[in-house]
Amino acid sequence: ALLWIVLAGFHDPLHERALGTVEYIKQHLLKQGGVYRYHYDDALSGREGHFHLCTCWLIEALALQGKKDEARELFEGLQQQSGALGLMAEERDPIEGKALG
């Protein structure tokens, strides 16, 4: 949801808070080409995977900040995870490559 600071226009995409938020998410939640919603024990069975919607939000935020090459690379990686019909589950296990959710 922090990416909505950029996407909803709370701050200009190039505002220091917007830049810092995107950088924080890249450093802490972006792993193996996908964005996790969080890294903590939520008491649910199974492990957390990449949340595709969060990855899309990061791609859009990067594009708005003029980081088009970085956004394109992330988008192309996300595209490769879709099935034959171009569809994907809401989450993906990056270790096993299986759809979650």
C-alpha cells in the first residue's frame, strides 16, 4: 500500500518521500523479480510468495519516476510468469515457481 503514495498522487513521483519509499520497497520487499507484501509471521500456513499486484505497483511507480529501463526489466520478468493465456495467480512461490492464492 505504500506504493500508493506515488500512484495516487499524494506526492510528486520525484518527491524525496516518494523516491525513498520506492527505494525502501526495492531494498526490502523486492526479491527474485517479485515484490512481497511483507516479511513477518502472519500465522497462516504455507509461505508468502511474490504478490503480483504489488509488483505491478512497483513497475508503475518506477515508470513514473523515469526509471523506465528498471520498470521494463521488472515487467518483462513478470510477463514470463504468466500461463499460456497470459493469466497469473495473485501470488507466486519464487522457489518452486508455483501459483499461490
